[in-house]
Amino acid sequence: MADPDDKALVAAAAGGDSDAFAALYRRHRDRVFRVAAGIMCDREAALDVTQDVFCKLVGVLGRYDGRAAFTTWLHRVTVNACYDVLRRRTAIATADPHLASGRPESTPEADTAAAVDVRTALALLPLDQRSVVVLVDMVGFTYADVADALGVAVGTVKSRLARGRLRLAELLDPGNTGSASHRRSSGGPGLG
């Protein structure tokens, strides 16, 4: 017997079937965690967000209307949960600047090329760019899926992705002081 699809599981879980909800959880928890980990840039925070998402799902499954794929809708819920946590952190940090904002601490060592890693670089991206980079490059969503999940146009996804990738490249290779367009115009690598 084949496993039920997401829509059937959602309908059953929304009707109170705890086995159907458990099946949704098992099927999607790793993806939700990957999205949360990419956006939060913190394993513990991502675990908390993952737990929060599935706790919230109990009450909001009835809102899923089936127009988009369940995974797209679920990732929208996940991204929103991440944004909520990051907004709370920002509000707390604004009220008390001594509390951590959720971004990695800047130290002379962290500012050197040898100390910068992908997680740190992701954390330094603006949230809108980070979300798109995570959903496209880490989770494997299409531009259309990301546009649906974030509620933006496909062109917006493409531009945020391009800017995010460029900024990541700059952060991961700080010795490369010029952009690709600057190198081309100056006759450097990339010409030809």
C-alpha cells in the first residue's frame, strides 16, 4: 500500500488524526530544520524553530488550501517563524544592547579570510537575501517555489539570489576586492 500524499495527510491531521500528523512530521521535519538552520545560522535556534513550526501546525493545518504544494506552504510557515524569532531578538537587542542579536560576534579573527566560514557568511547577509539563498541553494526550491513561499515576484527572488550570492562570494573571499564587473573592466580575470 502506497503512502498517502501530503494533501491526504493534511486533511486527516486537520480532522484530528494524530497518526497523520505524525506522518507529516516524520516526512518534513528534516527539511524544516534545514531551512531554519540556514536562516537562523544557529543549530539550537533552528531546533527551536522546527519545534515551534510543528506545534503551530496543529492549529493552522486547516488554513492550508491546497493551491500550492504543501512543502511550499510549510516552508512559508517556517520562514515566517524564523523571521518572528529574529525580530524578537532585534527588539530585545535594541532594548538592551548588551544582549546578543543572533549575529556572530565580530572579532579581528572573524574578520580575516581564514576565519570566515559559510555559516558566518550566511549570518551576515541581509535576511531577505539569506532566505532566498537558503531556499534555492540549500533546499533546492525553484524560483517559482521560493516566490510562492515568500510571497514575492520571481524577479525579486532572482535579484535577491544574485545579490546574496555575490555578497557571499565577497565574504568568503575578502582578498578579492573587486566585483566581477570591476575585474572585467580593468582587464583582470573574467575577461574573454
